[in-house]
Amino acid sequence: MKVVSFDGRYRGYIYVGKKNPVNNFKKVGGGLTYLSTTTSTSLTNDDKKDLSFAKPGTDTQIYKAPKGSQYKVGAAVKDTTDYKGHKLVASKAAMNDMDGQKWLYVSDVTEPTNASGWVLASQLTDYVASKAPVSVGNDQTTVLKSWQREFYNPATGTKAYSFDNLNLPLKGFAGNANVNWTTAVKNFNNDATVKGDKKDVVPADTLATAFKNSGLSTVYMKVTPTLLARIPGGLLDKIDSYSGLYMKFDLDMDNIPTTTHYGDQLKLAYKLDNTNLYYKPVISLGGLTNTNADGYAALPVQLNAMNTLWGLLYQ
């Protein structure tokens, strides 16, 4: 078999016995023996903490595989200077059997579109959130009451968006069927944490937190008629929230502009959970009712049935 060393210095033919080992190199014979370059290992408690680069720069690189573990597989990012202060999370760990060093597979939380990959564990440290300068001003960042629904376009193989209004035709039926949405929009549009000077950029973490706190990260939209006239947050609103079925929509953060200034008006895009309808149980029966973190329980629905329901409500 023709072989080459990882550093490219040595290459040539080596006798490997009477059987071709190409289908199982663990049984190679002759002048070769199988060598494992990495061993998967469990993440420690320290590995599971929020991390960041200890000394970002050209000496700290992000690799496609632990350095030296695969032939001709090098760095994905050769200079991590721009990643200074970014929050990283590790999802996998491995030991390099060649030199005994530990590597972690990390993803960038601060800017999710950035590269993910393997980093030498010794080049990582605990993440410390840097306090962004407080922007002083009266420019309130807001979201539009209209929205877009995200779907997959098989013709282009990319995301596409449609529909411009979250208000169901049922809204006028004896009350507001979409109080969850209207309340969330109102909460965000009055959130002081996204108010500042229009020349300043809203930190990504601040924006994400405001979406979550206002109720815009996940919105449950009622698809059955509202039985009672509802005032957001009032007694009847609380009672009526337990009477009906809901569609679940998750905010598409990738559709948010990379740079958002204070005072900008944002049009949000949502992805529909098209495999479930949801209801809010009054009582969880001895653990028999599995509710999610939002207090809703799922009712599995066939995809074609959900699409039919969507068509009846919106087309």
C-alpha cells in the first residue's frame, strides 16, 4: 500500500500482508498497524460552562478536526482576533492520542453565523460578560404588528417567507383571539432595555433577551373561536386562555438584521410548528399531562391536516 506521513515528509510503499485491508484497517498486517488518533471523551462540568478564547489571535485557531488527527485537515479559522469576548459553548470533547492534549468542539453564541469547530481546551477560559455601554436616548426599538411566516421552498432549497398579518379571521368573534401576540408586541414596544440613541447599535444579547422577556420568542396563536371578550391580563383573559387550541410559532432569529440600531422598527418572521396543536390544561393529572416550559401541552397533528387548517384560516 502506498502511504504518506501526516507531515508529508515520508511516503512510499509498505508491505501489508496477503489480504487487502482497505475494508477494515483495524486488521491491517505486514509493516503497518492500526492507530487511533483521537478518543471521544465526556464533557466535564468546567467544559459545560460558558467559554471564550483566552488569547484570541493567530496562535488560537479553530480547526475542522483536532490538529494532527486527520490528514490534510487544517484550521477553519486561522485568526480569532474578531472573536474576542464572544461567548462559546462546547458540545463535544476529544483527546488527541498523538500528544495527549484535550480538544473541545465549540459554537459561537454571540454571533451564531460564525464558524464552529475544534479548539485546544487549554486555549479557552470562562466567559465573562462584558457590560456594553449604556446608550442614552429616547429612540424606542419596536416591532411591527404584521409578520412573516417562514417556510422551506423546495424549488430554491432555501427559506422563503409569506403572509403579512398575524390576525386571524376569528379575531372579531366576541373578543381578541390573539391576545398573546398583541400583548407581546406591546411589551416589547415599551421595553426600556431597547431604548437608546439611534446612532448606537442594540447588542445582540440585549435584543434576544427583550424578545424572550416580552413573549415574542415563542408565540401561541389561538385558532379556535374566542368565547369571552378578553382584556389582556384580565380575569376573563386568564380563564379563556384555557379554552381552545393554539398554533405554536418560534421566532426566526436569523431573519433579524445583523445590525439593529435603537429606534429601528423590525418585521419579525416565525416558523410554525406544523406537527402539533397546543392546549393549556387547567390541571396536570398526576404527571399524565406533559406540559412544556410555557405551560402548554402538545396534540400531535398530521402535517397534511395542519396545512389544511392553515389554508382555511389564512387563504
